Amino acid sequence: MNPFALDAESVTREILEFNSRLAGVLGRLGNLNGVEPGASEKEAVYREDKLVLYRFKPRTQAQHPVPVLIVYALVNRPYMADLENGRSLVQGMLDAGLDVYLIDWGYPDQADRYLTLDDYINGYLDRCVDQVRQHATADRINLLGICQGGTFSLCYTALHPEKVHNLITTVTPVDFQTPNDALSHLVRNVDIDLCVDTLGNIPGDLLTWTFLMLKPFRLMGQKYMDLSDILDDPARAANFMRMEKWIFDSPDQAGEAYRQFIRDFYQQNALIKGSVQIGDQSVDLQNITVPVLNIYARDDHLVPPDAAKALGGCIGSQDYTEMEFPGGHIGIYVSTRAQEMLPPAIADWVKQRG
Amino acid sequence: MNKENSPFPGFDWAETQRRFLDAVSAMGAGREQSNPWQQALEFWWQRALPSVSDDQGVLGNLLRQSQALFGINEQFGDLLKEMVSCEPSDDWQAILDKHLDRLKAHFMDLSKRGAPSTSPWQEPLDTWARTLSWLSLLSPTPDAGGNYGFPDLPSLGGSRGFQQRQLHAMELWRAYLEKLQDYHAEMARVGARAVDQLRDRILAMGEGGKKITSLRELYDLWTDCCEQAFGDEVMTDAYAELYSAVVNALVEFKQHSQMMVEEILGALDLPTRTGLDTMQRRQHEMRREIRSASERESENMRAIADLKQELETLRRELSTRSADGKPKEGE
């Protein structure tokens, strides 16, 4: 049977209706207000170079005594975890009675060109952990790593197990060369030394376009057609614009740290092989003996489930829990389902372990 | 909305709307136009789109995608006309094949020429161009004729060495363009595969009794097929090699260009990137040494404090004993 049920009149009507909607949309876009991201009150408790360590204002009378430090990736900005009211992992965790801190790595510039992974993990991250321990009067803290921040958290916990009480990893790559890892596939043969030696810091825009190129038709095309359907609703329109801001708000990457991360983790898959060196120390994931909660996204096209689930076979911990989220790499933080699932699950898991 | 409150500077929205609607109503006045609504909309895009620069982000993307939607109508216009007018007894699949084969031939022709394609296949090439646009001193996108001009490089004179480096720059640029051409050719082949996917899905819809009832549905279907074909391509080893080849070639050209610029700056006794890098590296190493020394000092101070404490304890204990080491009376 011929599936085409279009005729000239219906197409004309559709185009005219779309055109009218478009004209209205363009006006409304210009009048959108209140699209700045960030839902939760916070205060800066420590600063170093471009880095700021924030503590979020508690939303409950009492908080769990062991604080949680969120370690975000260097790629993209951490306000994704606190995008807006009702779509905030941070807010959910605060409402569940956790004491939440977050590292904002800032925007590296040319002066940060020679920052290494050692500087980030054994330097900045370690000092932030000490600040949280001091601020919260806790010997050990809970670490929650997001994506590359989770990889950093794994390395940190393996190198400084005495300071970590529990470890939570979310959409965190561990095996960087699983068969369906498109990102890893793309960079496999890129001359990363040539890139870093030539560019210095890696521009944030390059990473943005690289991610978008994995699904260009959907992410650079169809998404904007969908926009015309939702702009009648100011709240949904503002949500869209916040996400747009985040997607295109990528910091530059410090050259040396980027070189090592791509070469060692993506191209050589050294983490799972146990051959990553941070400074003069080897990272052995078997040194991780604290309880670990590993959350991955079922439909993640940036960190495929297998890439994250590989953690289970690498660590020395006897208390390892996996949790699957039925969504994608970003949805795990901003979708409605994520708000219902993740914060309570994380809070319950943490509280059960003291 | 008029010129004062239009989002497009100097653009009289109300006047443009009025002219657009006049053009649309002309369709009903019986004037002969081969694709009347398309012509009316072309007027719209000619006025609206040039006012929107790439800097206008969401706005620009929205307008460009809207243009892509209407481009679907143009691209598939002949197909749609024949499909909706064919009788139940007509072989609609043959009609479908005829038009999709023509579209596929278009992509295969592009693949032979290694030329960039046109909408609606423009997305990956646009995105690719944007990805690389900042990598080069100049945008790698071609001009209207599809030609890539050789970038102008500063030249101060005719030293043989510098001329040789300029020649090498031209070789590197040519090497990059060859890789880019290979990439465009492969993208065109992927486009042809997307057409095959589209054919398969339309046939499946026909067999399953499903209908395409709007232009938007056709756009979504075509987008899906393109995404699927492109996604399959991305996971091949051949694509990974091609992608890396283009990136590496462009960065190599950029590195060589930087070296030439540095030579000129050096001749003018101006700061160079290499010099600044050296300073930054040394500064970074000094900071690490200072921090390391500071941490060692803190450890030493703690150790000294512990030793002082221990010494004080020993002194107190000693003061409670007589010369022969026995506790004093009363202690």
C-alpha cells in the first residue's frame, strides 16, 4: 500500500501553519527571561587558581555527617548537576539530607597550559578533599564523580584510600575501548601530541563540535525543529535554553592534562590495564577497597554501559553495587525520571554505609 | 513586530510578513508558478536568514532547520506529487525507486567529485566545518563554486629558506585538501546509503499499512535514516582513519604556519608562542617545586614539634631523678 498520504493542500496548510508558528517563536525567543542555570544556594569555601570549591546550603534541619564531594569532569560546566528547580541532582541530594560540596574547575587559559593530571588529581582534588574534611570535621568523605570526574575519583581513591569513605561513580568510563564506544573510536588515530604541541590548550569549542558530530542530524538539526513545538510554553523554552547554554559552554582543556588523558586513557586504555601513572605513582584500581556505587546510563552514547560496568571487575572492594538508569548521558542528570531515581538511591546507599 | 522591536536589526518584520502573505495569496489568484509556496518562502529566507549570523546560535539553527524542512518539500517535491496522484493500481514502488535512485545518483556523483553536498545532507559537513574552522587560520569551507583558495600567508621577503617553507606550506595545504576531498566523497557515499535506508523504511511502512501524513513526518524519517547511516559509518575503522587523517593534516598545516609566523616575529624581536610556552613551563615547574618545598617544610615543622615535645617530656622525667638515675625522694 502506498504510504504517502500527503496532498498539495495539506502540505500548503502545514507550511503556512509552521510559518505562523515560526514567526511567533522568533518573537518569544527574544523575550525569554530567567534562563540562567543554577537552582541551589551555595557559598565558596575554598579557591585556588581558577578552581572554586562550593558548599551548597543545606535544605534539611540535619545532615548526614559524612559530606559528599561532587567531582565533575573538566569537559563542560558543573552546573549541569544543578540546572534548575526540579531538575537538579544537587537539590535532590540536599533534600535527602546530604551535605553536598562541588568542585568548579573554572575556565583554563594559556597560563594553565602545563597543568597535568597529577596537578589536577594529587594537587587540586587532594587539597579540595582536605578542605572538605576540615570544613565538615570529617576524617573521610564521600566522593561522587561525574563522567571524567568519576575517572579522576577512581584514580584519587586508588592513590588516597585513607581519605575516602564511600565512592559513587556516575556515567564513568573505565574501559575506554569497548566495541561500541564511538568517541574512543574517533580519537584512536589522532596525533594527540601534534594537536597539543600545536594548539596548546584544546579549545572548548572543538570538544563541543566533536560531541555533536556523533549525532549531527539530531543534535544540530532536528532538535531545533522540536524547539518550534515547545516555545509556546515559556517554562519548557527556558529549559531548552539552559541546556543550550550548557552544551555550548565548554571550557578549554589544559594541554598537558588533555594530552595524558587522551593518550593514556583513550588511546592506550591504560586505566583498566593498570598502567596509568599520575605523577610518580601508579594507579591500581585494586587499591579501591571502599564501598562503590557505580551508576551508568543504559542509552549512553558517550560512555556506553560496558565502558562503565567494567569497573566491577577491577576494584578490590567487597561492597560493589551497580545501578542502571534508563536514559542517556545527559538525561541521567536533567530528566524528570532521574530526579525521582538518583538522589534517593544515592542518599540511601550512602546512609546505609555510615 | 516592526523594525523597532524586530530581533533582526534594520529588518521590518511586519512589511516582510505582508509581502510574504501577498505572495502566498498569489497562488490562489491563478498565476502559474511551478512551485508557488516554495517561491513564496524563498522570499522569506532571502529576507530573514541573511540577518541571522552564526553568532545568533539557537535563532540561526532554528531558521536553518526550518529551511531544511521546506527543503524537504523541494527535494522530494516531484516524488510527493507523483506519489499522491498515483492510482491504487499504479506501481507506487516503481515511482519511489525512480525518484530515490535519482537522489542516490546525486550522492554518488558527489562522491566521485569529492564535493560537499547540499541541504538536507549539509548537517555533518556544516558541523565538520565548524569543528575545524578554528583549527585553521582560515575557514576550510569552500566558496560558492566549491573551490578552496590557498590561504594567504605573511611573507616578508625572498630568502630561499623562507620560500622553501612557503612551498612546504602549500604542499601541506594540498595534502589537507586531498584528505578533505576524500572525506566529502565518503560522506556522499553515506548519503547514498541513507537513501537506501529511506527506501527500505518507506517500503516497510507500505507493507505495514503505516502512513506518512505530513511533511514533518517525512523530515523526521529522512533525518532518522541519515543519522542511522552516519552512525553506522562512524563506527567503521575506515572512517576513524579518514577522520584522523583530516585532523592530523590540518593540524600539521597549522603547526607549520605557526612556525612561519614565529620566524617573522623572531626577526622583529617580538614575543613568540615558543618563548611564552617556555616561560609558562618554567613558571609551572617553579610552582610545583615551591609547593613541594612548602609541604616538606610543613612535614619538617611537624617533626620538629614532635621532637620538641619528646624532649620536653624527657627533661621533665630527668628532673624527677637524682644523679644515679633513681627517682628523687618524694617524686
